[in-house]
Amino acid sequence: MVSNDSFSNDSVNNDSVVDILLVEDNPNDAELAIRALKKNNLANHLEWVRDGAAALDFLFHRGARANSHNRLPRVVLLDLRLPKLDGIEVLTAIRANPETRELPVVVLTSSQEEQDLVATYQLGVNSFVTKPVGFDAFARTVAELGLYWVLVNRVPPDSRRDQ
Amino acid sequence: MRSRRAVSACLPSWFLAVRAAPFAPRRQRAGGRGSSDVGVPIVKSVIAMDIKAKLKLIGLLPLIMAVLFGLTFYRGQDRLDVLRDSTLLAAEMLDELRQLEVLSRHIVETRANGGRRAGYQLLEDLDSQMLALQSAAREPNLVGMLDEMAGRLLLTRIHFMNLDGLSVPALGQLEPPPSWEVAERLRRSIAVLQPMARRLFRDSDAAALAYGRQLWMVEFWLLAATALLVMLLTYPTLRRVATAIQSLSRETRHVGEGGHPRDLVLSGEDEFAQLARDFNHMAHRLADAEQARERRARDLEEAVKDLENFSYSVSHDLRAPLRAIDGFIGILEEDYAASLDDEGRRLFGVVSANAKKMEQLIDDILALSRAGRLELDRIDFDMGRLVEEVWEDLSAQRAGRAVRFLCPRLPNVACDPRAIRQVWQNLLANAIKFTRGQDPAMIEVRAERRPGMVCYRLSDNGAGFDPAYSNKLFGLFLRLHGIDEFEGTGVGLAIVKRFIDKHQGRVEATGATGAGATFSFCLPTGPPKGSEEEFHGEQRLV
């Protein structure tokens, strides 16, 4: 059983290697996703933030994360409906910054709206995945995403900033 | 002469009635204190008249003046005739007096009897002429002179009778005056009469001349006054009409251009002022209506936006709790499987199945909402290939079943491929679903061209439906089969109908329980026309 606290921001070592940045405001969804990743041993280097502003703080080392020295994650799993800054705004900021322009971003959302698909692809999203409602399908989808983006996919060498 | 007077005598009753108005300004011009008190209100009331009344007055004035002109001319001519008659009579009298003088000399000289009768005839003529003159005379001078002349004429007659010597029988007993003396008296009395008659002739002639001149003068002034009055009335009226029309047309143009109407300002109380007021009223109402329309359009836009936000929320927010329900049930099943008995697992299965059903409902409702909002993009594409693609996509749903699918070459029609793909998908999925009990299942697609449209037909040998409820087939959430018999939410055919409606096409279904079903939809070729309107109306009845 995984508790929410074990993945809260405070419990993660600021200088650890982060492979997956999970941006998800719904703790249930986050728990299900983390559980699915954990089953595949992918949750060891996972950072979970609950809103768009925290995601940008993490990526750009500012605000509460001003003193951290994380490398960029291998993938950002980004929900679209988020408090403070929504997914579209986070994606816009990521693509606008030269350091994070090539960062793989996967939109993982409940939305099936065509407008979201079009908007995120126009902003250069790497993948758009709709969260299945069924437990099995959801667990499988998240696990496959993690496996692919963390283990299979390769990124340009200088896109992961070494500190 | 008498008949003419009779005519003129019967005129004054209305003549007096009409003279009040046109003479009013003249009376005012006369300038007395009393007359201006009467005139000013009349002028004021004329100014206050509306345009129609003024135009009527302008039209009526020349008419009144013409009547007045005719009347004065008629009466003047009458008087002129009298004067000319008098001149003529005077001339005749002069002539007769000369004849009488000649005759009396002749009688004295010749003592002839023949001249006496002529003498009396001349005297009779003179008398009758005198009578005529007296009856025509008006001026006291003339009357006095005529009286005197009448007296002289009587004297002349007496002298002539004396000369004749017949009228006085007692004359024989007296010493008769010698005939030359009588003749001399006669001659003298004629000599007195002659200059009088001459003067009468001259006076009459002069009077006729003078009266004629005066008459023309009166007529001239009458005409001049009419012209002046018409001008006085016409000029301001025409100016008012011209300026009012100009400003009305200018202002109405402004109203047409801008959204905010500017008030027309036309002073006065006439039709144009009323028109301006009415126009302002109308412009305000128009502006209000326009504002209301804009408000409604804004409301509608907001409503559409709300609806979009709503469906977005539905798609996003309603799914999350479902995922949580199913997900945590899944965790329970995985992590606590040992402590669950069969009934516990069955109950969790029910929860899980309902969560999935709920998701399907949400998906279908959203699909329907998207179908309503989709803006059609009519293009030509290969319909047969689209159907093949959809059929291939549905392979998972017919896995492990023997299904015979017949699809000949299909005619194309310009329509929205996204919408029509969804239509085929729903219809074919239905056909696969409802032929579940058949071995082999038969699904056949056919098409035919009809005037103005192309009709596609999809038949199966599946469960069919009771034709009594065929009107409920395309209704939202309406199902003709039990949920345990065939799964579904009752949205698929509603989406089909909505898409076909959007194409101004028509869709219908025939079938019988256990004998399969045939769904057909027709799409119009070319832009919508009258015939397709008809179909539109028809399908509303479905």
C-alpha cells in the first residue's frame, strides 16, 4: 500500500535524480499512477507536484525549489486541468524556455476534447494520452508510458542538464 | 339686363361667406387698431395650420379669387353696359331733338299735316328714352339733370302741342298766338334740351370710360392680391417642405450608418414635426430592438460557452471519481484478494462494471454534444473506402464470430467525413451487436442514387425490432432491448440522427422482431434546395 505522504514534495531528496515528473492535482489519480509505476519499478526516481506552478518551480529551480540542483527529468507526465497554472500554460512555459524546449512532455489527462489535442500538439507535446477509467487499463497505460519514456526512449545528450 | 341682375342677386349669400378669409389679410393691412386685433389671430392660425391645410388653402385661393374676379367682372360689365346704353340713349335723344327742331321748322313753314305725326312719334321716343335713362341713373347729379330734362321735355311736348293746335280745344275762342311765336318757344325749349342731352351724352360716355378703367383696375388688384397671397402662403410652405425633407433624409441616412440614433429636431406642429417625432420614436425602438438582439446574441454566446465548459468539465471532472472508484476497487481486489470471498469479489465486480458503464455514458453524451457542435465540412471522398476502414476498426467487436459482410462499390456524396464515419461506426457496431445470436451473421451495405440525393442502406439479419416502437429508435437514451440482452446507452442512433439532420438528410429504420433491421440514410447532393427542405420537414416527424 502506498501512502500519499511518501511521495510528497518534502520527502523527496532535493538533489536526487528524477526520471519522472508527475504533475497531477488529483491525489487518487496520482496514487493510482504511482502504484502502477511502482509495480514496474519505475517510481524510484519520481517527483509528484500538485499544480502547474510547482511543476515550473521544479523545472526552473525557483520559488520553493530555488536551492535544488535536479537534472531535468526524462519525462513530464502532465495533467491538463491543474490549479494555479493549467497544463497548457505549463507546456507553453516549458517550450518557451531554451533549456527545457526539448524536454519530453506527455499529456496524461481525462480530457477527450479535440481542442486540447490540437492545442497541445501545436505547442509541441510529445504524446497525448487519455486516462482510461478502468483500473486495469489505467494501470497498464501508465506502466507502458513509464517503461517507454524512462527505459526505451532516448533523448539528445545535452537536453538533460548535468549539474 | 334684368335676368343678369337676377343672377348676381342670388350670388351674395355664399359670396359673402367666402370673402371673409381672403379679405382678412387686406383688412389687417388696412392697419386700424380694431382690424389688427382681428387679423393677427387669423395670421397666427394660418401659420399654425398643418401643411395639408396650407396646401389646400393655396389650391383654394386662386379658385376663390377666380370666382371673385368673375363676379366683379360680371357686375362691372353690367354697370358698364348700363353706362354705354345711357350714352347711346343720349346720342339718340340728341338726334331726335335735332329732328324735332327740323320738323317744327318745317311745320311752321309749310303748315303740312304730314309732319305732325312724326313729331309726336319723336316725342314718344324721347319720353321712353328719358324713362330708360332715369331708371338706370344712380348718381344724384345725373338724376337731378334727368329730372330737369324730363321737365323740359314735357314743356317741349306742350309747345309742340301748342304748335299743333289740336290739344287745346279752347284755343279757338282765345286770341291764338301767332304760329311763329309758338314755333319760337318750341325751338327755344329744344335749344335748352339739346345742350343738356349733349352733356348727358358726354357725361355718360366719360362715365362709361372711367368705369371701364376702374373695373380693370379692380380686377388687376384682385389678381395681384391673389398672386401675392398665394406667394406668401406658398413660399414658407415650400421652404418648410424642402428643408424638412432635406434634413429628414440627411438624418435618416445618419441613423442608417451609425448604431446610435440621433434625434431629429424639427420645430413646429405640422406633419413634418410629427414625422420627425414618429421617426425618433421608431429609431429608438429600433435601437432598443437592436440592443435586445445583441444582448440575446451575447447571452446565446455565453450559453454556448457555458455548454462547452460544461462538457469539458464532464469529460474531465466526472471521469476522475469514476477512475478512483474503479482503481481503488482494483487495488482492493489485488491487495486483499485473500480476505475476499466470492460474494465480496462479485460485489466489487458490480461496482466496477457500473463505473465502466458510467464512463461509457459520459463518453456517449460527450460524443452527442460534439455531434451537435460540429461544424460541417462537406468534401468529396471515397465512401466505400471509409466503410471498409470502419469495418476493419470494428474487428475486435466481431472477433470469433462468423460475419458475412457485403459491401459493393458505393456512390460518393459531398459530406463531412468525420460525421459520416461516426454514422457508419455506430450503425455497423449496432449491426454487429444485434446479430450476435446469428450464425452466420449477415450484414449488407447498399446504396442508390435518387433525384437530389444518395441513399445508403445497411441491412442485417439480427434481432430486429418491433416496428411499433420505430419512432423511439433514434431518441436519446431510448432502447428497445433490455440492458442484459444487448448492452448500450441508447445514444448511438441519436448521434446518427443528429449528424444526418445536420446534413439536411433523412434517416429511417425498418425491421421486425427477430427478422433483422434495415437502417437507411439519405444525404442531399449539392447545396440544400426546396426538395431537401421537404425531407427536413419529414424527418422532424420521425
